[in-house]
Amino acid sequence: MSSATAPALFENLGQAQATDYFILREQLSDEELQVFWRVREFVDAEVLPVIGGYWERAEVPWPLIRRLGELGIVGEDINGSYGCPGLSPIACGLAAMELSRGDGSLATLLGVQSGLAMKSIAMLGSKEQKQRWLPGMARFEKLGAFALTEPNHGSDSVALETTARREGDHYVIDGAKRWIGNGSLADVIVVWARAEDGQVKGFLVEKGTPGYNARVIEGKASLRAIWQADITLEEVTVPVENLLPAAVSFKAAGRVLATTRSSCAWAALGHAVAAYDIALRYATRREQFGRPLSSFQIVQERLVKMLAEVTAMQLYCLQIGRLAERGQLTDTIAGLAKLNNTRKARQICADARDMLGGNGILLENHVIRHMVDIESIHTFEGTETMQTLIVGRDITGVSAFV
């Protein structure tokens, strides 16, 4: 499929209404367009018809998860002979965007699997660890988790209290983790703990290891179709070979996290595109006072403002994708993109919900799901406040963290 003949990047509702208003599709490669359309078709045909029920029941959508392993997107940009697709940064972003357009839980699950668990093994693991885990994870036959956040340490995760002490040819891990996506389901969990030398290190804890206990966090009003867990580790014993050899300080965890912030910007764009598209469709079809909502000036003004923000978010995403391709994407640039896009997506989702009136709170119209799911993306991988402080330190040279 060439960029010249491909359908519009976003479903075209007419030249003036298309969400690809700046015709950005022309800047995408054949590979990127193919990834986009593959995921979009999956979302439209398989995700949107059923995801509301899974979300309402707080049930993991296993049939959809298994299908993710067939789409050629799990493992994203990981290269090598491990069954990963080795996608471009923009193709990875498009996949995250489209999955988020369908459902934030599915996109987050992919982010945990590919961006956190698999990236930890790919970037920090031994050849044997990569060969053992990555091929099965790329097919979603094996599920991964990333256990860094703790009950008392979220934004200040560098101060984590989980410990690992060496005893002969094993490490013994004790501590607690919180908000761990897939933590109750995963076959392998990347657990970060402070070793006896004071450095934070990464360990592969396998499913069924004695002392590892996970409890699903209930009462969650966002990302309900993925489970996060509270984890306790009591005398969890893992062999020395399960230490990630390049994970010898907290900087290693930071390297992994840095690769996922740009994914958050793309995911936020997906939620915003969904909300805008829902509002636009509704406005053209819903009649009040004998006229379609789209004929009222105030409705047109709100739609145009939403489109302007969506377009700006698209430009952010394309640029961070290009910078990543050239090896120029920094933590602070990715953080600014995440801050900008999540902030704008929150407003777009809220505006769309308002434009649908009472119908906006019905799951069948999807927008309420995006409105509450964007709250999680706004929070994880560094809150807006933390990203502001990080970028602020970068531009002023002064740290305002304490």
C-alpha cells in the first residue's frame, strides 16, 4: 500500500471533517501505513463491538489479547532473532495510538508487555534470557510484568525499599509492589530491588515462585479491562542467572521507562482522536430544536477547537517519532510530549462527553470509557507534575524537586 493511494490516515468524514486535517498520511512509509491499517481494522472489527462489556465487568479480554500476538506488533521496535517485528518508532506509535482509539486497557497491556517487560529483557538481559522469554512473549504465549512502583514510592520510585540479598548462587527478595499491570497473571515479572551494595537491580521472577503473592486491585474506575496488582515478596528466592546483567543501577530502570514515555503521547492521541470522532459523528446525526447539532455555531466552534488540539498532538507525535529514528529523542522531549498530549486529551475527552449530553455516559457510545481511561495515562510513567519538574530542570538548570 503506497502513501499516495492509501485511504486517509483517519477515517474520512469529508475533506473538511477528516481528523487527518494536515494530510499527515503523506509522511508515512508503506510499513507504517500497513501497521496502522492492520491495527485499525482489528480495532473496528473486533475490539469496539465487545470491549464495553469487558470494561464494565472489569474482565480481561483474553480473546483480544491472543489476537494481539497475531498482528505483528508485540515487541515493537526490538530487533534481533527473537520473533519481534523490529518496527520503526512511528509504526510503534501508530499501533499504540490505534489500540488506544479502541481501548486504553488493551493499549496499556501492550505497553506493559512490549515497552516494559520485553524492553527490560531486550535492553538489559543476557542472550540466554532473551532467547528464553522474548519469542513466546512476542506471540503473547507468555505474559510479562514490570514491578517497580511500591505502596510508598510512586513518583519517587528511586527510593524503593524492596531488597535483594545474595545467598550463595541465589538472591532472596523481600518487599512490596503496587499498581503492577499483569502482576497477578504474568509468567515472568521484572522485579526491581535494592541489593546489598545499595544499587537498584532487576530480577526475573517466574510465575509460581514461592513467596510471590499478587492480589488484584479492585474498585478501579479506569482501565478496567486490565488488572493491576498489589504484590508482596516474602523470601522470594531466584537463581543468580535471573539477575538482568545490565540492570546494575536505577539508571537501567530509567532507560527502560524513558522508551515508554513517547508511547504515552501516542496513546493519548488515540484517546483524543476517538473522542473527537465520536463527538463529530454525534453532532452530524443528532437533531435538537429541529436541526442537527452540527448546524449550531457553538458546536462548530467546539469541534474546531478539538480538531486544532488533535492536529497539534499529531505533529508532536510525528516529531518525537522522527527524533527517535535519529537517536535524538531525549527523556525531556518525550516528557514534554507526554505532558502536552495527556493534558489536551483529557480536555478533548471531557468536551466530547459533554457534547453527547446524557448519552455521553453510556458505554455504547464509548466516550465515557476514553474519558476515565485517559486519567490513568495522565498519571503513569510520570505525572504531569513530575514531567513539568523534569523539563523545568532541563531548561533552567535548577532542580525544584525538593
